[in-house]
Amino acid sequence: MNPVIEQQVKDFRELVQKIKSYEEALGVMYWDLRTGAPKKGMEARSEVIGVLSTEMFKLSTSNEMGEYVAALSEPEAYAQLDEMNQKIVQECKKEYEKSKKIPAKMYQEYVVLTTQAENVWEEAREADDFEMFKPYLEKVVAYNQQFIDLWGAKETRYDTLLDMYEPGLTVAKLDEVFGEVRARTVPLVAAIAASQDKPDMSCLEQKFDIDKQREISLFLLEQMGYDFDAGRLDVSVHPFATGLNPGDVRITTRYDEKDLPNSLFSSLHEGGHALYEQNISKDLIGTPLCTGTSMGIHESQSRFWENMIGRSRLFWNRYYKDVQRIFPGQLDVSADAFYRAMNRSEASFIRTESDELTYNLHIIIRYEIEKMLFNEGLSVADLPAVWNAKYEEYLGITPPSDSLGVLQDVHWGGGGFGYFPSYSLGNMYAAQMMHTMRQEMPELDSYIEQGRLAPIKEWLTDKVYQYGKSQTPGEIIQRITGEELNPTYLIEYLENKFKEVYNLQ
Amino acid sequence: MNPVIEQQVKDFRELVQKIKSYEEALGVMYWDLRTGAPKKGMEARSEVIGVLSTEMFKLSTSNEMGEYVAALSEPEAYAQLDEMNQKIVQECKKEYEKSKKIPAKMYQEYVVLTTQAENVWEEAREADDFEMFKPYLEKVVAYNQQFIDLWGAKETRYDTLLDMYEPGLTVAKLDEVFGEVRARTVPLVAAIAASQDKPDMSCLEQKFDIDKQREISLFLLEQMGYDFDAGRLDVSVHPFATGLNPGDVRITTRYDEKDLPNSLFSSLHEGGHALYEQNISKDLIGTPLCTGTSMGIHESQSRFWENMIGRSRLFWNRYYKDVQRIFPGQLDVSADAFYRAMNRSEASFIRTESDELTYNLHIIIRYEIEKMLFNEGLSVADLPAVWNAKYEEYLGITPPSDSLGVLQDVHWGGGGFGYFPSYSLGNMYAAQMMHTMRQEMPELDSYIEQGRLAPIKEWLTDKVYQYGKSQTPGEIIQRITGEELNPTYLIEYLENKFKEVYNLQ
């Protein structure tokens, strides 16, 4: 390599490493704030986070960064880089250009606005008062419209937002896949509602000791291969996973004495996110590639472990006896009855409390509304009416209040338009991967039933985890399954599963 | 105020706030590393800490900082500053000048060396092999000799090191006060060794459940006024307190089933440090004055709560029944017997396990040796022999191995010469303050005996805590007690206490 370029690469990588250091420090502080930092220190801590975030943003958009990415993107220089450095340059260039298009002052105003909007949202939800939230949400939408103008509209304006969370994803593609999911889910939900053979929920309607809930979480995380020398399990109000580096990927769950499935599936869900981050190749440490490739692929891993594995009949054939062991005398129903109770499906108002099947309809509603906001001129004032109409149409229920409707999620106050589809993308990717896994690993079902989960983790490490962000979501799903995102696998999986659970024909 | 100066002050304070933000972020990461961060993430985390420490050091020694402190120290500008800004300028100037005198390369080499030396020390202590540690320690001493050359020797060369931890403290003063303490402690230790009426230790020689040990720690911390909304209690190998900001002051303790006093007094000790940091005036947040004024004054507060309060007869007259309540059926001896067992004094090899009385002799030995190293040409090779001779002379015991002797402390490997005296200074300051407190608050003893600890915390807040680093140790002790550091109060306190415990004449 040309020694000038060699030096540039070295300096560039040092800057990149520095940015990652700020990111990790901020990650530790966020984790700390959410797992038990004393409340009287919050104000000073916010200041500290503000200072370090600003420094990190300055480094990412510095002239230095601009010069490195410009120089190393020159065809002559670029050709001399190895593949990893090429990808790092690409990634930094993309972020640099995106950030540089937003004036610093505007960005700062937006950060202040979304912080306020999130606070007001919390009060508004509490007070069940959409009018209180409306002016803030209108401003957040207006800023996002301006961002689209600055970044440039892709195929449609909303495509620009989607691309932030799922690079390469388009409205055209989502309309197609969500259309199919919706068309086949809505009648299934209706059939389930009419079913006469519903799971008996009484086995779950009892108190489960919290220390023992923790014990079962720890046991199942260990079974799935979560490495406790590279992580820890804590408690927070909203469960989350945070990958500080592959040797330190922390998860949280929450415990409710009256809700065993809540802690259990939260742990499996966050454990799935964590397996991804723990198994990224060590070569990527200190680079922007050392993270999940997209929100959708990340969610595919949490959903894979939570739903495809953790809510399967095979899994409970193996692990029900451990739940019985940990809660002696509390569970005398059959494994089948326990499995069915764990998979009750019912239309409900709150997304985060919904089941595996109806969940996707909650997401599709949000997607359709966001698309109307950014592509079709829907006004914020009309959100509650549109929201309620769609719930009636797809789920057959009308929210009795905005708290149980349009005000339930924090995402919009924080400006996260384009994020919601990730959740259902995750379900689709997971089912599609599972289909290929079953073909390549004919013993898959017996492995799950025997509790041999290691080969599954290894397969996913080999196919997904190790690459971190060095391949796009599209590249990954194509390479693994030989085709692009295809909703058929999810639809068939859901139909088979829920027809069986509800004895529908 | 002149508008140019006004702007300079504003910019200066912003830089100062930025430096404090790095300090808090680093503080959170150190706390995290010591309370349960997963071990596989340590390597990447060290990198992150390295990057942020370097940035912080660069800011403290930046040209920008140099220009601000120069400009604001100009008599005309300085006179226009309020008292707090004057003190902030002084403090930053002192740090700036000290840091600027060390070439950056030398400082980096020193950081690498001390990290290595600490690691080698750990192995050497394990292997009981001073020769292994010697070459590293020689280099660490040599670097400190160079630092003294660069900073300039004060009255003596060792004075320069002392001043780092206890501004204004000198060898002349320490020789005097330590001389008195030594002269009166050595015969008392000998008399205790010869005593026929020793405390019966059997009440402590049993297993104490760890959850209950935690319960008593939490209870006593609450009693002393530690604010759990501005802190938390965790576990670490070596207990510590860390003040991130006055709203977030965390402490740790350690639990050993067979050693109740260990967790109990560690909690009171760290709780004392924490009361100091929690009660610094909020006006000082974001400035270098928002911390304890010196190691010695800090230690006076941990020792005050651990020893003067926590090991007193009055305290156990009140709180023994709570220990009995928390450990039902385990403690049937009298409060007096429990108090005496808690105050057993015996010459021993390890400083950190020694009692309130012999502790000061451990410190005086280290002080005398450090002084010999820096002022009298003692060579590192001769340390073990000098160490053992002093233990024999002052404590009447000769360490059977270097692991139980000169290799026991981490401080020297880390370059902390001049630090050890702080521990005994703390004891002296604490006794001196207690003497004044008793005069000003005649109800003091009955307050302790009734468990009314709030007035004590308020007195200390009023006299010490609120000021943070805005007054020097000398100013504080003079203002409170009307005289400079005087060892008589400690000596008399120890003589009265231990003669009574051991029924000596």
C-alpha cells in the first residue's frame, strides 16, 4: 500500500476508534440510568451525557472525518483498502454526509424538542389527552419533513425514513409484504375470536415468586448460550439489551409476580438480541461495523429466540419440567396445556402486550399511518380517528381511549418514524431463516426437543452474527436463504401454529 | 464586570464543566468495572477509559486552559471575579502548571509503568517474591524523583509529594505529630499485649447470614443519614466510595459470612466518605471544587463515622439491639461484651486488618520509609529489612514473609508515595473535630446513645461538607477548632478508650 494512504488509514481508524469509545461510555451511562442510578443524580448526569454526545457528534462530522472519507473514497485509494476498511469508509461516509446535511443548530433544537415531546407524551398518556401532545407531535413531524427535504426524498418521502433503520427497504416492498401478512392474518384472528376451543389460562393465573422467576430466566439464558462472562442480567422498567462491545452485552428483564410469561419471554427476547452482539467477530471491535446490521435483522434474532424457539411446542416439551422443578407444586397441568396457555391469541389494544399473531397487525397499522403522514398529507389532528378505525377494521376492536390507542407508544414523540416496521420485519426474517435452517439441519426439531440449542446458536453465528454490520440486511437474507425478504414463511408458520393451538381446521 | 472578562469567565467555566463531565463518565466506568462488569469486556473497556482519560488530560492542559488561567489570574481581572470563580481559577492554574511540567511522553510512560508495576506487584505478593517486584518499584521511585525535580523540591524533596494529597502539609509537621502519636501508642500497644483482661471474641466467631449483614448495613447507613435517593450500596472486592456528583455518591462493601465487623465497618467507613460528597453545596457542581478538599479531610470523615461514632460504647448501647433483632438468637452476650469484642486491639502484620489503635503505627512506619526513600537515599533493595525492623520496634512483631510485610499494599506500585499519611491524618482531624463538636454540642453523647445522628451530620455539613474543595485542609481545621492540626486529641481519645476496654490502670 502507498505509505501516504497507509498513514491515512491508520489515522482514520484511530478517529473511528475514538468515536466508538465515546459511544461505549455513553452506553454504560444509559445502561446505568436505566438499571438503578440514583434519581437525585439524574440532572447532573444528563449534562454529562449532553457534553459527551456533542463531542461524539463533532468527531463524526469533523473536517478531519470529512477529509479522511473523501481521500479514502477516491478510486485509487479505495482500491488499495482491504474489504473491511472499504466497508468502514463507506459506513462513515454515509453517516458523515447524512449528519452534515443537518445544520448543527437545527439538530440541537430537534434534540431539545424530542426530549420535551417525550416528557409531554408521558403526561398526555397519563391524562388521556391527545390535544396536550398534538402541538409537540406536529413539530416533530415538521422537523422530519425538513430532514427529508435536506436528505432528499427517495422513491417516496417516507422511504427516506425507512432507510435509516432498514437500509434498502422501500414502501413498495413493505406494501407488498405487509399486504400479504395483513390479508392472511385478519381472517385468522377472526377465526380465533370465534373459536370454541380456547386455551385454559388458569395455570398462569397464580403468583410466581420473583427470585424463582429470575432463576428460570438465568437457566434458560444459559441454555440458549448467552455468555454470562460477557454480560449480565438486571432489572429495568422496559427490558432492553445493550451491546457495549462483544465482551460486554447486557440485558434486562422485569418481574411481575402475577405474570410469569412476561419476565420469561422478555429474557428470551433480549437474550436473542444479546447472542447477536456477543458473537460479532472480534475483528470488528472498535469500528462502526461492530453492531447489528439493522433494526429488522436485530429484531429477527430476538424474535427467533423468543417466538420461533421459546414459544414452540418442542421447546416446552423439553423445558416445562424445569419450570415445574423451579416452582414445585404450582404447575400440575400437562406440557400441552402449558404450551397452549403460553400461546393464547386475542385482539387487544396494547402492542407491547399483544401475542405473536396479532402483533403484526399492530405494526401494520402504525406503518400505514406513518406512510399517510409523510406521503399522503394526513394531519396529526386526524391521527386518533384513523388509528381507531384501523383497529376496528383489522382487529375488530375500537380503543375506548387514546391512552389505549394512539397515545400508547413513545416512538413518535422521540421522532422514531420508520422504526415500527422493524418489529414485523424481524418476524419475517426469523421465519424465513428458520425455514432454511430446518432444511440445512434436518435434526433441528429433535435438537430443540432435546434442549440442544448450541447448534442453533452456531448456525446463526455462522450465517448472521459474526458479520455485524459488514453486510446489509438484503445481502444477509439473500445469502442465507437464496431469496429476498419473503413473507410466506412467517404467514405459513403462524397459520400452522395457531390453527393447531386453537384446533381450527 | 468588564464584558471581555465576563465572556472569558463564561468560556472558562464551560471548559471546566466539560472536564468535569469526562471525570463523571470515567467515574461511572470505574464504578462499573469494580461492581460487576463482565470480565470479557474489560480489554475493550480499558481502551475506552484510555481514550477518555487522554481527552480529559488534553483539556486540562490545553492552550485554551492556559490562556484562561493566565488571563483570569491577571490582578485586574482576578479582582473582578467573585470568590468562587477566584478559587476555581486558582485550582485550575495549580493543576495546569503541575501537569504542564511533565512532558506528555514521560507521563504516558509512567502510566504504562505503574499499570505494569501493579500487575507485577499482585504476582509478587502471591509468590512472596520481593525480587520480582523490585525492578519495577525502582523505576516507579525514579520517575517520582524526576517529578520532584520537575515540580521543584519544597522544604524537603518528600514535601513535594505530600503536598499532592494534603496541600500545605510538610515533613516538619508530620515528624512532630507522628512523633507524638508513636511515642504514646507504642507503650499502650505493649501494655495491651501484656493485659490479662482481653475481650472475649467468641460472640463474633460464628456465621452471619450475608443477606442479614446487608440489612444491618442498609439500616445503619440510613441511621447516619446516607441518602439512598442520591446513592446506592453495592459489593466489591475492595470497598470504596465514589462521588460522581452530590446527587450520586455510591458506596460498596464486602460480605464475609465469618466476619460481621468487616461489612459493618466498611459500610460505616464508606458511608462517612459519602456523607461528605452528598452534602457538598450544589453551587459547586460542575467545578473542580465539587469534591473533598484533601485525602486527609476525606479520611477524617470516614474515620469519624467508622471509629469515633461506630466503634463507640454509646453507639452500641443504642444499636446492639438492632443487631440482635436482625440476627435473632445469635447474640446473647451483653452490649458491653459486644462492644469490647468490636474493639479488640492486637499487633498484626496487615494494615487493612488492623484495629483503630495499632493502625497509626502501620502508617507511621510507611511514612518513615517513604521519607527515607526520597530524602535520605534509602535504596529499594533495602526496603524489606527496614520494614521488618520497624515492625519489630513499634509493634513488637516481625513479619514472617514479605507478603505479610513490605509487599502487602498496592500503593507504591501505583506510585502513590505521600498518600499513606492521609489515613492517620484522618484519625487526627476526626478526633480534633469531635473534641470541638462535644464542646459546641453538649448533648452529643446522649444524641449518640439515643441514635439521634442527624444533628451530627448537620454539624459536619455546616462545618466541613458544604465547602467541598473551596477551603484548604488547614483553613478548615483552623476555622472549626481554632487551632492547627494537633495530635493530642487523638492520643487522648485512644488512651482513654483502650485503657477502659482493657481495664488497664
